[in-house]
Amino acid sequence: MIFGAFKGWTKSQRHALIASYLGWTLDAFDFFLLIFVMVDVAEEFGVSVETVTWAVTLTLAMRPIGALLFGRLADRYGRRPVLMANVLAFSILGFATAFSPDLIVFLILRALFGIAMGGEWGVGASLTMESIPVKSRGVASGLLQAGYPSGYLLAAVVYALLYDVIGWRGMFIVGALPALLVLYIRSFVAESPAWSSQGPGAARMLDVLRKHWSLALYAMVFMMGMAFFSHGTQDLYPTFLKLDRGLDPQAIGIIAVIYNIGAILGGLIFGALSQAIGRRYALALGAGLALLITPFWAMADGVVMLAVAAFAMQFMVQGCWGIVPAHLNEISPAEVRGTFPGFVYQLGNLLASYNATMQAGIASRYGSYGIALALVAAGAAITVGLLALAGREAKEIDMAYAEEEGG
């Protein structure tokens, strides 16, 4: 089912998917570098871990600005050139983080990084979904979204293998490497055929939001649930392993690699499954299974059991996320598809941006990061499942004519 979906693709379609996948992978890589070194950053600047989590909050809170800015540019000037500019921007800002002289500069750079990070997903997803065959969207969606755990996995590998040698600042220097992706996009990636045929988007975003206000509100709240689902199970999990379970960087890195392999597999399998049973039912299934796994995941102890539980949890969480690129693009108004999916995605992140600081506060109060992780994971799973079932299905829609068909 998975490999058959790519049969008959043109070189242009393959390059569009590869570039968008790599863009999201490397964007996530730069984001997750911080997740592994929050304790070290706190010690460097003489503050608490809870204070450093504001860097995560600021990154997430600023992402809607990037989604709106880069999305509007993509609707006006095309997906391809804006994607190149976006990749270059987040690479430079990730690199600059390594040279932060104090906490204030560090937080400012992570906020600016959030703007750059917020633009990549929407532009890359619209480029991919507008370029590929309808029958392949489910699998391609899973592969595209697998870029997120792939970036997490790369950050885990760098942490496990290089941290003891290069330290936390050196890890951010490595974060400059994504800039090389610009050369690939410039050489091999063609513009979206849907954008090329329609020309520059003339619709004003506010006009579209007024016309589709109920859809925008639904998508924003749904993506808030999805943001709590992912960030609530990922961002402080290495901190949980380090402080609650007392594991060293190598053990944490190995477990992170294992659960990100689970995340990648989950995205691919649920993405393909959604092509068969529909996006809504596949989302509800993944969320329901994650809810059942939550107690085992939060209470697990010992390296083996922690790895097994984390693998299972991220298989379900990122299984749901593997459906999101296709689902959001399919329900989006055609004339602002470069902006709408990424914008509501990142507005959801804004509403969930306090997650890391909130979880750190709960952990401080109850003396356990496990409790904080479990409470958020369970609430998010219930929210995602119910909202998915309440939404509409549009998996067969022709994106070239999505507006006329009620998109």
C-alpha cells in the first residue's frame, strides 16, 4: 500500500516531496536541539529549567507570524523561492543561537527562529500536496510529516554522539547545515503546478477567514489539540528521562532514536491507513490508542521498558500527525492554500505554546515530570479524537478546484 502509492510519479513530483520532507526534517532538527540541552543552558546562564522552557514557548508562539508571512509570500510569489528563503532563515538563526552571550539574547534568537520555523511547514506542504496525485496524498502526507520525528531523531543522534565533545553550543553550530538544502531546491525542485496555473494569489487573508470563519476556528482548535498532543509528549520527555529516571546522555539519546523510529513508522502507516478509511477515523483511532498507552508510558521505568513505551506512544502520536498535511490542505480554501494550512497549524501552536512551561510547573509542584506528561497527553488525546470525528472528510477533493467544491 505504501510503496505502490509512488508508482507513476514524475521526477518533479518526487523532488517536491523530498525537498519538503527534508525542509521539515531540518527545521525540526534545529528546534529539537534545544530540547536535549535545556538543563545545560539553565546551568550556563544561572537560571532554572522552567525559565529556559520560555525559549520553547517563544518559539511556538512566534510560529504563526512566520506562517502568515511566508505563506502570503508563497501565495504571491510561488512556493519554491519562498521555501528556499525560509530554509536559509531558520538555518542562520539556529546557528546564531550558539553564540548567545546571555539568556536575553538566547530568548530573542529562539523567538526569531520561531518565525522562520513557522513558515516552512505550510509552504512545503502546499508545494507537495499541489504537485502529487490524489491517490498518493495519504502516504505522502505520512512521509512529509515524518520529517518532524526525523529531525528529532537527528538531534538525538547528535546529542548521543557529539554532545560530550562539542557541548550545547556546538550542537547549535551543527544546526547551520540545513542551509545546504537550498542548493537542492534551486537545482531540482519545480514550482507547484497548481500555483503556476492559478498565478499569484489575489485573495486577502482576512476576507477568506471571514468567509470561512467556522472552518478556520475548527482547524485552529483542532491544531491546538494536536500541538498539545505532540509537544506534551515530546518536549520535556528527555528532561523526564534525565531528572526523573536519572539516565545519562547516551541512554537518553538511544531511547530518543528508538521512539522517533516509532514516530516515523506511525506517520507512514497511519498516513496510508487514512487513504483507505478516511482522515477522520484514522485520527480518532490513533488518539484512542494513545490514550490507552498513556499510563504505561508515564510510569515506565528501566531503559528497556521506557524505550518500548516511548516507541508505542510516539507511533500513535505521530501516526495522527502523519495525516495532518493531507487533511489540512484538503479542507483549506484553494486561493490561500499557501497560507491557510500553515497559519491555522501555527495558531494551534500559539494556543499550546505555554505547554513546556506549564508542564515544568506541574512537575515542580508534584515532584514528577511523569505526572505532568501524563495529564497533558491524556487530555490532548481525548481532544484530538473528538474533534477529528466532529470534522469533515475531504480526502478525494481535487485541489485545483477545491474552492468550487466547497473547500
